[in-house]
Amino acid sequence: MNGDSGADERGLMLTRLQALALVLAVSGSQSGLAAAVDPAGDILRGKQLTSEIGCAQCHLDLPQNVTLRDFIPDLSSAGFRYQPAWIFEFLQNPTRVRHHLGRARMPGFALSPKEALALTTFLEAQRHINGTWPAIPAAVAQPATSPRPNVSKEQFHGELARGLICLTCHDYAGQGGHRAVELTNVSLRLRPEWVAQYLVAPARFGVPAVTMPAQFFQLADDRSAFRELMPGAAQKIRLVTDHLFSLNAPRRAVLEGKLSDARRAFPDLTVAQGESLFRALNCAACHRHHSIAPRGEGAAPSLAFEGLRVQKNWLAAFLSRPAPVRPFGSQPGDGARMPDFRLGPDEVRDLSAFLLSQQEGPVAGQAEYKPEPRTAFAMKKALLLFTDKFSCLGCHRFREQGGRIGPDLTQARRRLQPRYVLSMIRDPRATCPHSMMPQTPLPNDTVRLLADFLLQHEVPAGETPYLSPLEHPLIALVGGGEDGAPPSSRAKHNYTHACAPCHGANGQGDGFNAAFLAAKPTPHANAAVMSLRPDDTLFDGIHAGASILGKSHLMPSWGNTFSTEEIRELVRYMRGLCRCEGPAWSRDDARSP
């Protein structure tokens, strides 16, 4: 009996211990769950993140960070400021330079070496100085000897200890503040002559005194010259620059070797090509520039209804590693790209939560759509409609065929929500106001068949690379599409947005999408071709698509997108491109013999 009693006591003790362990486990798991599962908190943090890292610099409907550009380098004087070898490397492999900007960072743009060199070539040529300034003191402007005098770390620190406040903000080898750039890497990034001139007058390069106070010189009252703020100011500047630029010589040589190799590989790149890429990537949205303004409306898609458009898993994967959706810009032909901010898992979670919470759009009032299982025959029919009947592959890639204007349809199942797919096929402009996709009048059964096909096919999606502005012609998108715009302005807008991706901005048949089409687009600027076609033929081709004329079915119909008058305006615009009329017999002014 005593044994039984002991066993009972031990069993009771074990039960109590197990219960306590369970309580602690549940308590801990609930605490952990509360920390991990916090939808409202995720959304709020995601909203804040979009502002901090600058998403709203391009996506204008997101929360704005009006001060971000004030803390990001002005590139107007980049040619004075930066070592070109460092620029070339940094553009391909951005690393954090300014640790004091919170979560803001320079993103990557998937640049090829050729693109990075084009941008480097452009930035090297940027040598603008704000305002009018007196000459830099001669003792500072004097070229440094090469190799530089050996100024030891001890001498450098000794000079800092004698009244300089550099380490209040700057870090040097683990010592000092963290409100500005780290000093031991200065010689990798910056030109020594720029550093010397910057130390004389930071404001000369657009940097306010609250960010970088003048320590060595200040302007005389009449602004005719610089005067010393401390004895031996020029010598102190030389000592600082001599020490900093005695560092990192081997690493500089490696970077300069890479730049030299690239210049040998691409000897013909021009400043103009670099500028076109600078504009296409909207670099001025974050970096100030004296002559290039940020792109405004249309720089990136609206995200106000992203939660109604994309799949949760796709969005998380995309934010972790952005891949091209529209290979030549969100407005096809502008060359824009989604940058890679190298987001961490928590940032991806928060940003996804915020974007998925954005559900203000036309699809919001529609019922959820569940694809209907289809037979093999129906799926084959849908495939033939896509490839051989409708104009979908004129703009979209599917498997290994098709254009590069719109998103790859092979990825529609993984990327898009079913009701959004159905709604886009039925009425693109009503579903997505910024879309250029024309509406094709289709029976409801056909709309559902095409949607079901896209949402159920199992073909793995291939990778679609970005198209480079260095290899394909950019389209200078223009305004004039608003209500009340003059006919000529509206026609140019409609042609530029709807026709130029294939036919070229000037009607030469050389649009960026032409290379991906089985049939070469008609060159509207070619008078020999266009003079054989009556205006009515041109009208019919625009209205009903080229297949009605016995031409490629990849040319879509615009009759449900443009009004009759807008199509007539387009015909007149095309006549202006070719500077020709149709056959004499087809014109109203033709006379019978």
C-alpha cells in the first residue's frame, strides 16, 4: 500500500509538473504568437516602411517622405565628387554607405556592365556647382603629390583632437559617431580634390550647414574670398586628405581595373546614352539634379488596389527578389524597372501586409471567381484562341512566344487573383485604369474559358529579362490624352501609347516590341507603303485589327477603346508621319476623268 501511495504521489507530482510545463508552453507560445501574428501591426509597419525606403518616390499614391531627397546625395556635381571606378562597381553591387538614414538604402536595378558603364559615363560629366563662389584658396587647390605624403593614423587622430569635430558625426575605424559616412572608405568613393574643396565650403555642393558645418574656412562678408576659421586651415585640410587617400590603394586598383576592362569592352558609350538610362530609371526621384526633374504621374503603377490584384505568395516572393513584370517599363517603352531593396524577411512580411490591405478599386465590388475545371479539349481550344486567333501574343509573352509590352501570361496563375484575371479580359480599362490593354468584345463564355485556361495551365513560367534602353528604343511618353485636349495632341498621345511600342515613336516600324513579333509592323513613316493604302483601310485596321485586312492577327482592334473621332485623328497623324496621302481614287478630292 505504501508503494502504491508513493506511486500515486509521484504520479500526481508528474501530472502537476506536466501541467505547469503546459501552462508555460502555452503562455510562451501565445506570447510568441502575439509577437509574430499581428496583422494590424504588420500593416502599420509596412506603411511606414514604404515611406522610409522611398517607394512613394515612384508610386505616387503611397505615403510620401518629403525629406528623403534632402539626405540623399545631389548628383549635379557627381563628376567632381566620385571616383568613376567606384560608381561603376556600386551601381552593379550597391552597398550601404549612409547608415544614419534608417532603413533607407540604395536599391539595385539589375544593371548589366554596359548599363553601369553608361550611367558612370553620364555621372562623370556632371560638374554643376550651385551658385557663384570665389576661388578655392590656392594652398587647398594645389594638386596633391603622388604618391601622397605618409600621414599616420596617429597624426590624423592628433589633428582631430586639436579642435576638429569630424568624429562627432563620422565613424573612423570604429571610433566616432554614426550620423554620417564612415571615413576609412572615403578614398574608395570620392576624389581627393573634391574632398578638399568640400571641406572648404560644403554649401558649394548643396549641403546645408546643419548637415556639414564649415570648420576650416568661411566666406568673407562681401563673398569675394574665403577666410580661415582656424590657423593653418589649408594645411589641416591637406593633412586630412593625405591620410584618408593613403588608405585602400590595393582595392582602388582592383576597381580601376574593372572599369578599364569595361571601357575596352564598350568603347562607344556616350553621355547621352547614360542620361537616357538615368531618366528611364527615374534616378532623379531620389537624387536631386540641377536639370533633371523626377518623373511625375505614371512613373510606376498605382498600388491602391494591389490587394485585389496579386496573390499573397507571389507578392512576398517578388518583394524578396523583384523580377520583370513589364520588361520595358510600367508604361511600355519608358524603360523603368522595379528596384531591389534587398528586403529582409520581416520587411517583406510588413510590406506585403500593407500592400495587400490596399483594396480600393473596381474589382472590390465583384464576387470572388473560382475557375471551372476544363476538359483537355477545352484547354486546347483556349490555347489556339490565344496563339492563333486573338491578339494576346502581340503584347504578352506566353511560354516562349509573344511580345514584351504586358506581363508574361504564363505567370498569370501564380501572380494574379482569379476575379482580377476575369475582369481584365472582360474590360481592361475599367479594371485597371492605367492599363493600355484594348478591350476585345467577347462572349461571356469565351471570357470565362480564357480566364480558366490562364488560371489552370501547368506550364512553368520562364524568366523574362528586362529590356535595356541601350539596346531598344525608348518611347518619350507624352501627355494630351485628357478630355478636352486638342485633336493633334490627343492623336500624338494615343499613337505614342498604343502604336509606338510596335510601330516606333516616329513610325519607322522599329518599336521595342517589333523584335518579338512574327510579322514586321507596318512602317507608318514610309510613304511608298502608306500611299497605297486608303484612309478607310487605315481606319478599318485600327478599328477592327489587322486580321480584317488579311494581315497579322497580333495587331489588336482598338474600336472599343478609341472613339470614331480618335481613330480618324490617328489616321491623320499617320498621314503626317509619312507626309503622304492615300491613292488618288480613294480621296474625296479625286476627280473623274
